[in-house]
Amino acid sequence: MEETINPTRQAVHRYFWEFGVSICAYVVVIALSRNYYNDVPIQCKALLALLPVIPVGFVFAAIVRFILSTDELQRRIIVNSLALAGGATALLAITYGLLEGDILPPPSAWWTYVTFMASWLIAGLCVRRHYQ
Amino acid sequence: MKNHLRVLRAEFNLSQAELADRVGVARQTIIALEAGKYAPSLPLAFKLSMVFDKPVEAVFIPESSDSSDG
């Protein structure tokens, strides 16, 4: 049998490699950022605090590259689950926003991120199940 | 969309993973196709039919009221 290189399998390998390296870089950068935060002048604090955004950008690039290079069904699953997660996050944000103030305290911006990622995970499992 | 992928794959003695490698998709995609849960794009349908050396219409069966493409 003629040996073939499966581009989807290659995309998965590349994604895990790029994602892993980016996450390791994030951990290192955030540790350095927190370690030196109190030692830098006030003008540099914001720059140092934002430094971990750079490896997060590499994580984002790895995800985009994976979506573009995987096969058509996997891409559909990812895009559908992203759309559902975006919708669910928006719905929750609106619901919370309507109650914010007198009833509920203003949430941390991190909650939007956590809600989106949790929704993406749940939506991904549901959409994947639909195609099994 | 219905298809003869499972039968053809058995005739050609190919596993799902081998067929996936031949056409460059994930094994889960072959599983979804065989289960009729996903209708492939035209390029993928042609790739699959070329593996079995058959015309597309001999591999895939179009349905007038098809709603299985997700």
C-alpha cells in the first residue's frame, strides 16, 4: 500500500506541539511578570502586566492554524461549537448585566473568559456527539 | 446522505483509519460519513470515490429530502 501523509493527523500533531510550547511560554512569562512586578517603576507596570498576552497570542494563532488545516468535519464541529459558545456567553452576559448593580456585584472580566471557554467545551462535546 | 462506504471499505479490506489516511481526514469523519450523519463536500466525495475507483453516484446515494448534513 502506498504510504500517505494524512494532513489532518499532521495538523493535530502540529497543534499540540504549538499549543504546548505556547502554554509553557505563558507560564514562564506570567511567573517572570509577577516576580518583577513590584521592582519596576510605575510607568512599566502595565507593560509588564500585559506581557503574558504575547504567548496567549501564540495560543490563539495555534488554534486558528489548526482550524484552517484540519478536515472539513472537524472544522465544522469547531466552528459550530465556537458559535454556540459565543451565543451562550452573550446570553449569560446580557442576563447578568440586567441584574448587575442592585442585585448582583460587577463581575471580574475573567468571568467572561471562563464562561466562554466552559461553553466552548460543553458545546464542542454536544456538537461532536451529534456527528457520532 | 446514504452511502456504500462501509460495504466498499470491506470489499477493499480497508480499515476506517486507512481510508481516513487515504483521503486525508480524521477517522471520526469516516465514522460520521458511514453512519450517514455527515454529507461530505464535493472534493471529499470525489476523493472517496477515487479510492474505490467508482463514480461518485456509485458511492453516495442522494436523497430528495436529505437533512443529515448537520
